Amino acid sequence: MGLIIRSSAIHAAGCYATSAIRKGARVAEYTGPRLTKAEADACYDDLPITYLFGLGDGSIVIDGHCMAMFINHSCDPNCETDERNGRVWIRAIRTIAPGEEITYDYCLYDGDEDEAVCNCGAATCRGTMYSEEETRRRKAAARKAAQRSKAAQRKKTVRRVAKKSKKRRPRSSPRKAADLTGAPAGRRAANDNSGSSIAAVR
């Protein structure tokens, strides 16, 4: 069994079989330095592409430096990952023909705001490299965020309408204002030009 790296229609470079690979065979091992999640975040926080593989609960990751790091994602893969005793193997789940690109489902679970768009082109493509569970979680979070945004917008609208209504409150007529001050309406109108009685009207 042999592997070769060359350009891929899925993403940049990919890993290809140079000879037939039987179902169940180990295709490659995912190797590299072990880092804590915090260390990996610090190292790659500003980089758009990483080759990190989470072990177990994800608190430790493998920083890929191997042939397996070039294996691309597919929603209809020909391989799967098999973690045993802290080691990660890429195992064929069907017979792979010579020249076929090696793929497995990344099942991403930690990508912040990155959409992780999938370009595998499979008929069953789900449009993202995130796992189905993570996709459901993100959709639920997005719905909650949209609901909170709408609620906040409604509150702002109510406040604006209330303020607008207050400004449009009708003013007292000159005659009524004059009656309140005890002065005749005609005298009141004449005093408006001097400014001495304007405050009573307002």
C-alpha cells in the first residue's frame, strides 16, 4: 500500500492511494506533538488553517505533522478514524481503488465563528465539516440569538413610540391657559409677544 500527496478538488492538497487498499486496513497514523487545547489556541489563534486532531474529550490535541494531515474531509468518506491507546489511525471502511483520494469525516466540534464550509461535493454533503451534533447545537444557539435580538429590537421600538407620543401631546389652548392664570383671553394673546406669559402656555 502506498500514498501520495497531490492537488485535490476538495481542498488544496490531498492524500491519494497508489495501490488498492482493502476494507479495514490501516491507511495512515495521525502523528505529531501533543498539545493542550489552551496551548493550541495560543499557537494558532490568528491562523485560518490548522491540522489539530482532538483526543478523547478534546482537552489534548495532536498537532499534525504527518502524511495523514493532508487527508481531506468528506461527508461520504472511504475511511474513518480509530483512536486506540492515545494513537489515532485512519482506517478504510471500504475497498479503495488506486488513484482514489483518501477521505474521512472530520466531525469538527470547536471552531468559534468559523462556518467550516464543506466542499466535498458528495451527494450527501451536509454543507459543513462540523459534526451533526455540533451543527444542531450551532443552529439552536443561532435561533436563541435571533430571538434575543428581536426581543431587544421590539423594546427599542416601544421606547421610541412612547417618546414620540409624548412629544405629540396636544398643548393647552390660549383661552384655557388664560383661564388658568385668571387673565382674560384677549389680554393673554397680547402678552404672548412679550414673552412674559409663554411659559404658562408651554
